[in-house]
Amino acid sequence: MLFKKQKKLKVAVCGGSGYTGVELLRILHSHPYIEITAVTSEKSSGKKVSEVFPSLYKFDNYVYEHLNKEKLLDKADIFFCALPHGASQDTVDFFYKNNKIVIDLSADYRLVDPKIYKEWYGLLHKYTSTLKKSVYGLPEIYRNKIKKASLIANPGCYPTGAIIGLLPAVKNKLIDVSSIVIDSKSGTSGAGRKADLSVSYCEVNEGLKAYGVGTHRHTPEIEQELSFLAGKKIKVNFTPHLIPVDRGILTTIYAPLKKKITEQEIFKIYCKTYNKEPFLNVLKNNVFPNIKNVRGTNFCEMGLKLNKRTNTLIIVTAIDNLVKGASGQAVQNMNIMMGLDETTGLNNPALFP
Amino acid sequence: MLFKKQKKLKVAVCGGSGYTGVELLRILHSHPYIEITAVTSEKSSGKKVSEVFPSLYKFDNYVYEHLNKEKLLDKADIFFCALPHGASQDTVDFFYKNNKIVIDLSADYRLVDPKIYKEWYGLLHKYTSTLKKSVYGLPEIYRNKIKKASLIANPGCYPTGAIIGLLPAVKNKLIDVSSIVIDSKSGTSGAGRKADLSVSYCEVNEGLKAYGVGTHRHTPEIEQELSFLAGKKIKVNFTPHLIPVDRGILTTIYAPLKKKITEQEIFKIYCKTYNKEPFLNVLKNNVFPNIKNVRGTNFCEMGLKLNKRTNTLIIVTAIDNLVKGASGQAVQNMNIMMGLDETTGLNNPALFP
Amino acid sequence: MLFKKQKKLKVAVCGGSGYTGVELLRILHSHPYIEITAVTSEKSSGKKVSEVFPSLYKFDNYVYEHLNKEKLLDKADIFFCALPHGASQDTVDFFYKNNKIVIDLSADYRLVDPKIYKEWYGLLHKYTSTLKKSVYGLPEIYRNKIKKASLIANPGCYPTGAIIGLLPAVKNKLIDVSSIVIDSKSGTSGAGRKADLSVSYCEVNEGLKAYGVGTHRHTPEIEQELSFLAGKKIKVNFTPHLIPVDRGILTTIYAPLKKKITEQEIFKIYCKTYNKEPFLNVLKNNVFPNIKNVRGTNFCEMGLKLNKRTNTLIIVTAIDNLVKGASGQAVQNMNIMMGLDETTGLNNPALFP
Amino acid sequence: MLFKKQKKLKVAVCGGSGYTGVELLRILHSHPYIEITAVTSEKSSGKKVSEVFPSLYKFDNYVYEHLNKEKLLDKADIFFCALPHGASQDTVDFFYKNNKIVIDLSADYRLVDPKIYKEWYGLLHKYTSTLKKSVYGLPEIYRNKIKKASLIANPGCYPTGAIIGLLPAVKNKLIDVSSIVIDSKSGTSGAGRKADLSVSYCEVNEGLKAYGVGTHRHTPEIEQELSFLAGKKIKVNFTPHLIPVDRGILTTIYAPLKKKITEQEIFKIYCKTYNKEPFLNVLKNNVFPNIKNVRGTNFCEMGLKLNKRTNTLIIVTAIDNLVKGASGQAVQNMNIMMGLDETTGLNNPALFP
């Protein structure tokens, strides 16, 4: 579907009062070809967006409404769903079947195999035929499919950083895929916007902890995509950590090298792979990324090291979990689907410091 | 000077490796009518901007050069000077005398009276005739003068938050101006980008302190502008504090009421005064601002309270010290001088969280 | 009541799962003459203290129990009540009437006048005769009364920093008490331990705001004590702010001078007043305190400035809101009541950085 | 050497103005059998300790002096050396040869092989015979040797967390030692107290980065001790990260299991190994540690996970880098050497929040 720039695209945001929701609104606000026509929130329905998020002072005319699918249907051409896992199934299916463009930020349409979805999320998938139409929205792998898709399963925040970091190494069979370690550290916005003691300031500040060790739900998502890339089943060690910053995910990846290869050659393979990617930057000369440098952007920076002493490839990637890890990537996917320049609305440099 | 949008304005940033410098580059990067033609830094000359600030990855073609005034002269039409106090005097005078537009972010051309400059900054002003041509760049007061100016003294960060908060009250003679208390709290970027133990992480984090109590150099700047507004000499109690955040200034102002007046009436006066201001927002119903909601924006939010028990007006303002308190206001001034929409390049909502 | 050191004092902590509760346990743990015999919590009853607070790993034998007054009565000689305002009334009265030593950390027994309590807390005081027996537990004012008391109303965190800062000035009639401004900034632990969006990490971090402007409940407490000191009714402007640190309150106080007096003379009056106070430190030579330097201690540091330009006295005090502002002061009061060295268990230097 | 408690041990701190120095002073201040007789600092000599560190207000009588070895010799029985790497060689050798007890917090006497020291630190070891007398001060391995030693090489912060985490697994041959991954995250105090842009607040706050990837100097120290435990040469992947907190190191360790074994059995092995260790706590039931819970303590907490999907053992340890990772462990070593209860002066619970 190619977009004619004469008139603006009508966009609805379902689930607009969480952190990915407010980030979507922030990004869409600066998008020149977009018009937001509806924003839903169950908790905040009836309230102005600018009241719930004073940072969105320009949204003085937007009022949260209940997610009434039938009522919303005619309001928009494109539906971003930033709903909780599980809750997204119905809504996405409904808009998809009514010929709308749907970009789902939940996990509901990411896992190809409903059995794995059931295993990790404890839920039955009720729309397996719709699930089959879903395209995993990582442009660095699926750009061509995304162009033709009308249902996007927007990747999880951790999988984005992990898969981008590993893609060139797995695809080019540089590493032994049987013992990959993915150690991720995420800012607290990744835990969502909620009244919960575990994310209260005095519990998180000056702290650091691992969580979901060996059991985090992003594991099968990472494994699915790496397995596709490798052409065989891969299992990974993935450990997320909670760090006292608002935004950002740093992912440190370790994998034994399979080939005889120099660091310089690896660097070239990474550069070649990501050469034309508008949001990826492979850092040179043992420079490693800092989440602070990508804050508020759709950028992913990465650094590489061949540890000769252990013959291990170490890759470090940095993204903003709310942008490239969620809402920015969602807009990137929309741009691709609409035939727009992929970076539209996503060009701002990071806010530093 | 009205700007024809056909071709881009050539802009040079003198002193582009401090926090106000990098913020200028960030904002100018998204400005549609601007082309950056030179960036100077003494410490970092010869280095790429993107090497010093990886957050500015898009500035891969920009290399810091030494500030060679003669060499720079033909490169740009507009010169932003983000140089240290004192060091700015010569440079500003040179470009001004060579018929360039100059926006000075230092304090050198802010104080009308060179004696007061000498008293607080310990420096002789060598260009008093140029000083007379300078316009204090607070659009909320001097918009009409700014339109015709070619030398702008961009206000200090603390004065911006303090003067905007007091302007309607002073102008409308609501308060006793003889005992104003201005208690300000600033993020650490206000201290500049420097290798100094006093701003090192472990000294600032989890801390809070007052500094420059009764002696801070922004005091005479606040007093000058309030005195102009009041039509008589005003002295204020101004105390800055250092808080462990990157950005933001919250200013809490206390002044005894002179008139019998209701909170609602005061609110109306504030709203009327700032009605058409594109970057000012007077909050209703005892809502008070949070610096987090203006982070990365040129916005100033303020809240009001009439404390009837003490007959005191309490005003709280929030700005981002690097944007409305420095580089954003500088670009706002440039927009006004160039006849552009005042908000060009400054429309983004705050990055939250 | 003088304490024989041969056997340990039996102490119960009612309300031990909030931040003042856990801080009490931390301090009492290092107290040589104390044995904790009961800890209550409604939410966490049945759980080990070390499970709720892994930082208290040494409390592996303590299990939270419900607050059953009758059951608790024989378990302890001293009862610390760290219960919510209102909820404390009954419990305190019960233990007091049963001849126990009670140290109440709530506001219920602080305000001498039940009408003012009603006005600010919206609650009727049901035990006005017990209220009359209560001593306001600020040792710097009431040490002699505390020695003989068996019911202590432990001061609020903000009042502690404000009153200590103003005491010498008010007592010695240095200042015009009709226009005192008290601008306080508190760490987030002051808001209590709770699942609430307003104290969640991403809302507080990188933010700063004023709250309860002109209406905070600590106002009448500050006014009561200052009025006693001045010998006449005083009303103050008190504004609390929430800052992104765990602990600490910095209070900046402004008051017009009434007398002709030098800074040096004021300094001498402050030093003389606080000369023998074990936890107070008046800083010299325009040095001002930082909350970071008193973190985890019962210390209060203060700095002074006579602003000659405005004839205003500026006082800045720093305390740890959970120690001198709550649990540490409670233990200090217990030490005084028991005839122990006042600093017992409270001698540790600050944790820096 | 057994200590008679009648008189206090005389202790000198060489290099007392860094973060490990100030932490030593903080801990020693509460140590009942210690008297500090000298504190040195080159930068701050002549200044009061309490002036440089207002948190140490009780050290009003201590003045920093230059490190004059001859002059210091008679002042103390025990010398803590918290000097920079390299600078420690001479000083340690001098006091050791003069029959003093020396606890060296630098890396100079940790590596058994001077060639490896040369390789990683770029320095020749001038005192190889003294080096041979040095005992690596990790009580969990070398307690008996420490008892008889008079020169202790106090372990590095990262090695402490890594070795303690791996000890039971390596010793009991549970894991394949050829592909251990050690991913560590350290608070900023680990970088030392210095005026350096890289540790300035606005660079560190809201950021996260890896550094020294594959090249950090603590690598050979970890490898040395693990090799001793395994009885063969081990090389590890060790990546440190800088996190925006003051204190704490969280270390996440991954190693393939060699044996068929259940998580419960591993847990038992860990518990048995660390059963009698006064500062080690093995958490049960997939609970993982948080650095916040050990802040200010000499404690090391650890959690375990057997990831059955990948047959990998995951161990997470948390320490305070300035206490168990430096000054606390140094005092623990002193206690052991002096025949004191090992926990003397180290019993305080963590400061939480």
C-alpha cells in the first residue's frame, strides 16, 4: 500500500497510557504524514492525554476513550496496539480482519508456533490463521515482507538488541550457536507504567538485580529468530537485569568462534551487513556503545571484540527500549508499510546529556 | 532582517563542545532553515563532532576547528557564541562589528551597567559601545526589540526561570518587591562539561546542596530585569542548589502580596500575560510543574499558589536549563530575528520518561 | 527511669515494614543495650523480616506479627510506633496507659491543640488527656522533659530540619518572625514504602517538583514549635519538594534580620546554642551542608549566610529524613529516657559515597 | 600474632583520600580494637580529614600527612596501603621488611607470577622475594594462610565477586571451565575519586556501557585463583560495565555443566561450602541478589540457577565494591591476622533504602 502524501494517515493508538503508548504519541506528534484520530486507555478514559502526561502538553485536544473496537473501526487506517499480552489477541484480529493496518506491540503475534506461545505465556492462541499472516517487524531481517504486510508483530525490546547483535555472526556462521550467552541490562521503563512496589523509586534506585533468570518470556522470541537465521534450532542463555535508569538496554553477547577469523574481518562482515541500515551503527576500534548516546532515538549502536585469549566473539549493542525496542520500531515499520522514507519522524539525535 | 526560505541560513557555533554547545547542535540539526557551517572548540579542534559526542552520530562530517575569527567571518551569517564568560567579549564584538548576527550565550553582554559586570564577574568590559547595542534575549519581555536586533545577550538559565515566574506579578504590582525569595534547583549540566571532582558522579549522586548562597552571578541579572519591570531598584534573595539530575531547573519564588486579590484573579493575570506565548504554560488548580515534563523542550511551565495564611504569593517554574535556559531560547531568538515562526525547530514534546 | 545495663531493654516495633520501620530495626540492631522482642506488620505478618527486607539478613529469626495490643503488652518495655497517622492514636494510648514507654513516630501526639490536629489531619483526637502527657521529642529543645517522659511524640522529618535551623535565630530574636520562608527538599523515602505510581522510579527519577504547596501537614508542627520559642504566634511559608534521591532533607530558610548584627556574631550565637549538642554541627566560613554527608547518620549539619544586600539571614540544614528525621531521633529519645549516653547506637559516620 | 585486647592496635592508612581510603576510615572508626595513628595523602596533605570528607566529621583531629615511610614506621603496627597500582610496590616492601603487618589494597602483590604482572600492568616487579610472602586475602579460600601471614594482597573488587561465585562449582568440578563467562556491573566509585570527564555526573547518569572488554586487568587475577582451584590453567571471558550507582558490583556468571546434577544438589554444594562463612549468603528458591541489599556491608549474596534448556549453571553474586570488594575485606583480613572475631567492626546491616 503506497501512501499519497496529499492527505494525512489516520492513526489510532490502542493502549496509549503506558510508557510505550506515550512514546508512540511523542513520536507520532512529530511525524509529518500522520494524524492521530483516537487514543484509548481503560484506566484513564475520559481524561485528557495532556492531563495524564503533562509532557504531552500539545495533546490538549486528545481525550482517552475506552477501547470499543466497533466504534474505533472507522476512525483510523492504521492501528497501533500497545496492549498487555493476551489482551491484544482479540483486538489485533478484529482490526486485521476488517482490513486495517495493524502494528501490534504486544507479544501475541510474535511467536510463529502457538504451542511455544502457550508454553511461555500460558495462553491459548485463538487466532492461529491471523497469526500466520503476521510478519515479525524487525526491518533488518524482514524489510521486504514488511512492505507487503498488513499485520506486524513488533519485536520485544530485548530481542531487538540481541538479534541485531547476533544476526551477522549467525548468518555468516562465524560462531558456535550452541552456547550463546546474552546478558541484557534494561532501564526501568521496560517494566511498564504501574503502581508496584518492585518498581518504586527507593527499591530501584542505587540497586541492580537479575530477574527472570532462565525463564524470561523474550527467550523463545530470540531463539525463534536466531534459529531461522541459522537454519537450525538454537537455544540461548538469556539473563535480563534491571538498572536504575529510565531508558535503554545494553546487551552483552558472548559466543565461541567457529572459524579462524580476525577481528578486522568480523568488523567488515558486520559493516557490510548493516551498511545500508539507516538506524544501525557499527563502532570501530574497540569503541563500545553507551545507552546514553541513543536515548530517545531509534538508533542501535554496537561494538565488537574478538577475545583471542578465549576465542570468543563479544558483541555489545545499545538501544532505547522505548524507541528501537518498541514505539520507534513500530513507526519504522509503519513507514516501510506506507512506502515512506523509513526514517520519517525518527531523525532526531539523542538527548544528551 | 527577513529571511527568504529558499536558501538555508549559514550558522556557526563558537564553543561547540560544552553542554550548551552540543544542545545547540542537537536543536539546529532538526531546524529546517539552517545549515551549520562551522563548529569551534579549542580542546577538541581537529576531532569530529560525532567522536566527541556519539549522540550526534549524524554530525559525521563536522570537524571542530579553532576559533579563528577572521577565518570564520565569511563562513556564516549567524554566530552563536557558547564561550566562557570573559572569553566571549572579543569574539562577540568582532562578529557584531562585521555586521553579523550574534547570539551570545555567555553573560558578557547581559548586564547593562559595566560597573555591575565588573563587580560580579571581576572583569572590565572592553566594548561598552557594543554592549549598548545588545538586546536581552528574553522574548517574553523584549520580543519587539529582538526582531530588530543583531546582537542578542541570551539570558542565563536561572534568570529565565525566575524572571518569567515574576514578570506578571511585578508588572501588575501585585507583590512587595522588597523581599522576594528565589529558591532555585538546577540539574548538573548547568555546571558545564568539565573534569572536576565537584561534578563527579559519586559526589553529586544521592546528594543535594546549596551553593553560591547570596553571591551567585545570576543575581544582578535577575535584579536588573525585575528592576526594569518594577520601575525601581529591586534586590532579591537568590539561592541556587545542585540536584542529581542531568537537566532542569525548578524555581520556587515567594513574595508577600501587596494587594487584596484572590488566587483566581492572580491566575487570570498570569494567563492573560502569557496567553499568546508559544512556550509558556500556566497550570491550573494548584497543579505544580515538574522539570521532568519539560525535559528536552523550550517550554516553561508554572504553577501558582496564594498562601492566605501568610498572604504570600508562591510561584513555581520549571524549565530545561539547556533549552529554554540556554540553547533553545537562543534558537527562539534567532527565529524571531529571522522572521521565522518562533517555534521552528522547537516543537518536540518532552522525552518522558 | 534509669537503665541498668546488666540486662537488655525489651523493645517492640509496631509498624516495622515501612521505611522508618526498617530503619529502626537497622539502628536497633547495632544498639548494645537493646533486644528486639516483637515486630508487627499488617501486610507482612507471618513473613520473616529478612524476607521482606533482605538488607536485614541478620534478622532471620524475626517474624512479623499482627499488631495485637494485648498480646504485645508483656513482650516489651519500650514500644516504638511507626504506624500511619490516625492509626497510631489507639495503640499509643493503650501502651501508655499500661505504663509502657512509648515513642510515637506518627503525627498523632505532636500537636498540642487537638483543634489544629483536626484542622490539618481531618481527625478527632480521642485521647486528649494522653496527648497532654506527650513530650515533643526534639532533644535540642526538650531534653529535660524527655528525660522524665514516658510518651514521646517523635518530630516529623521536615520540622526537625526547619526548627533546628531556626531555633537560635528565633530564641535570640535575631529575625522578623512574620515572614519566614522554609524551602525543603526531601528524598523519596519520605513518601513512604508503597505501591503508588507517583513514587515509581520512572516518575521520580530525573524529576523535581514541589508538592503540598501551602498545605503540607508539617506546617502547623513547625509553627507550633517556633511559636513556643518566639513567645508569640508564628505562621510560616513552608514548601516541600520531592527529589530523586533515597534519603535526605535539605532545608533552605530565609528570614529578614531584625537586629544590626554581623555574620560572625550570628555564627557565634549558633555555635553557643549547639555547642554541646552531640549531633549538630554548625559549618564555618560559608560552607554549606550536603545531604550526602549525613546519609545514614543522626547528624544535622547547617550553614549560615547573612545576605547584606537584602539584610536577610539564610540558613541551610541537612539531615537524613529516616535517621535524625525519624528513627534515629526516636532512638536518641529512647537513650535520653533510659539514662544512656545519648549517642549509643548512633555513632556511625555517614556512608560516603 | 594474637592480639591482646587490653590496648588498641595502632593502624596507619596510606592513601586515605580515595574512595577505598575513606571507606577504610569509616569502617575502622567503628572498630573497637583499633586506633588510627596516621593517614596519608599526597594531594590533601596538611588538610583535615573532616575537611576533605565532611562525612567523617568525627575525624576532626586527623590531618593528612605526606607518605614519609621512615617517619611513619614507628607510628603504627598495621599498615593499610590504598595506593595506586605501581606506587604500592615500594611502600609495601618497606613496611613488610620492617616487620610490620601490611594489607595492600593495590594489585601489586596479587599476581604470583611477575611476568603476568608485567604483561597486564606494564610494570616490572622490583620485590619478587617479598611478593612470594604475600597471601591473597580472600578468606573464603586462604583463611588459614592469612592467619599466619604478615603481608596480605587484598583482592580486587571484581575478582572477589567472581571467585566467590565460582569457587564451589570449580572445586567440585561441576562445570566445564573452558568457557566461563563473567559479566560484571560496577558502581562508579570503582573508578576511583578523580577529576575526570569520564566519571562526571552528566556522562555517567542515565548511561550504561561496557569497558575494558577482553582487556581488563582483573582478568589475570580471576584466572589465577580459578586455575589454582581447578588444578589447571583457566581462561575466562570477563566484561566489566559501568552503572549509574555509587556502590555495588553485580556479577552474572555462566558456565556449561559437566555433570548430571540437579539444581537442588548444586544448591546444597554451595551451602555446604559456604556454611560457616560469616559474610556469605546463598539465596534459596530462585531468589537473586540485589546490590542494594548489601550496600555498606561486607556481605556477599548469591543466587543460583540451573538452566536445564541449555545445561548451563548461572550464578549471580552481589557485593559492595568498597566493602567486601576492598576496605571491608581488608579489615576482615586484619581481624583474621590479629586473632579477632572475623566480623569485628563489620556487623552493620545494609543501609536500605
